[in-house]
Amino acid sequence: MLKNKTILITGSTSGIGLGIALEFAKQNTNVILNGFGSADDIEAAIKAVQQLTDGEVVYSDANMLKVDEIEQMIENANQQFGMVDILVNNAGIQHVSCVEDFPVQKWDDIIAINLSSAFHTVRLCLPNMRKANWGRIINIASVHGLVASPGKSAYVAAKHGIVGLTKEVALETAEVNITSNAICPAFTLTPLIEQQILNKAKVTGDKKSAIDALLSEKQPSKTFVEVKQLGQLAVFLCSDAAEQMTGTSIPVDGGWTAQ
Ligand code: NAD
């Protein structure tokens, strides 16, 4: 169904983005990976994705903080594949601190990477999606796009923002075959939450009890979301069954936002 489509996933050298890339590779799409990491890690990611798809796998080192690099990344994608059919805005960073101590540079970076980069990729990909009368935009928001937690002002603001952008793009594209949806995961075991676990371990004494404490606080299932589950949901959002789903924000959160 998705064979010959091209997917671009920002921030896909690790964690959720890589998990999504692997699930789309199983659908034989072309895959454009993006993100940072050591040369070895990036090579390993490309290889893992390439093993699953008959399509092409390419890597862009574009920094989502830099508009000119985002523009170049989309231009390269258009030149190589004609267009980006499926756009997944996933790149994200986190910083935990109360508002009055929040480093200003961190605020700016989180808003730029977690929110503004999605505005840029969407505005650059939409013209070709409109021409093709087909496009799927999936924004990896968070439960923090729906509710807040103390210490995460920039992240919560950016994620609420991307939920709003998702709805806005859905309305602007409602009459063409383009959908725009957000996935809102709860705690998923990736490098992004590693620091939060280590900080908690300083209080609880060890990593296992830190993980138990972190999950017990917020996530009723007391179980991490798996990147594979998020990848499979993203594939579903590109299926015919999901054609009338647009503007949604789907929690994958073990009950977090039901509380
Ligand atoms: P991660 O740290 O494993 O992955 C983040 C990815 O973004 C990496 O590939 C990294 O290289 C890339 N990245 C960071 N800064 C970048 C930049 N300036 N330019 C380009 N790429 C950049 O984290 P993750 O947990 O997989 O997070 C992916 C997304 O999922 C984020 O948007 C995050 O907010 C969201 N999310 C994560 C969780 C969780 O518990 N892990 C929960 C909800 C939402």
C-alpha cells in the first residue's frame, strides 16, 4: 500500500523516530532519516532500516534549529524522490527546570526544535502534497501536548503548540487527500528520558526503583510505551482506514490522560 512512497522522519537516528522508520521500512517505502549521533550509530541506523525495505534509505544531517538546513533537506528530498509523501515531525529535546530558573537558550531551542521545525517542514512539503492530492503529516507530540507536568514549561508549551498546528493544518487541507494528526505518547524508554531516570535515581538509590517511581507517578499501566507500537500507529494513520482521521491528537499513554 505504501510501496514507492517516501517518508521523511525528523530526529530518526534513535528512539521513537528510528522505531517509526523501521515500521515504514517494512512497508517498502523510501526512507529519509535525520538526526544526530556518532558516525557508527548513524551507519547502524541506516543499515537496520535498509535491511527491511526494497526502497532507498538516505540520511540528512540537517539541524532542526536551522531554517536554511531544513529548507535544503526538503529540497534534496524533492530532487531525489520527487516529493515527501509522508512527513513525520519527531525531532525533540527536553529540559527540566522550574520557569524562573529555565535557561533562556534552552527555551528557545526547545521551541525551535520541538515546534518551529514542524512549521517549516510542513510549509515546505505541503505544495507537493497538494499537487499529488495525497499526503500524510504525523506530528509526534506527547501527553504533554494535552496536559502539563511541573518543570517542563518549554516542552509543554511546544507540545501544546504542535497539537494546535496539527489541527490548523488539518483544517487547511481538509478538502484534499492530506491528513494531519498528532501522536501523544507517554513515557517511552528512549535516550530522551534517560536523564530524568538518572535524576530520579539520585533520590531513589538505583535505576530500577527510579523507573518504578517515574511510571507510578503518572502512567497507570506502569509500563513503558514501546517505539514499535508508535511506529505501527503511524503506519495505520497512512492507511486507507485512516483517510477520514485528521486533526486528531491520539494519546498512547497507558491511561495517563484518563486521570
Ligand atoms: P531521542 O533523544 O531518542 O530522539 C530524538 C531524536 O531527535 C534523535 O534522533 C536526535 O538526534 C534528534 N534531534 C535532536 N535535536 C535535533 C536537531 N537539532 N536537529 C535534528 N535532529 C535532532 O528521543 P525520543 O524519546 O525518541 O523523542 C522523539 C520525539 O518523541 C520527541 O519529539 C519527544 O518529545 C517525543 N516524545 C518522547 C517521549 C518519551 O518518553 N521518550 C514521550 C512523548 C513524546
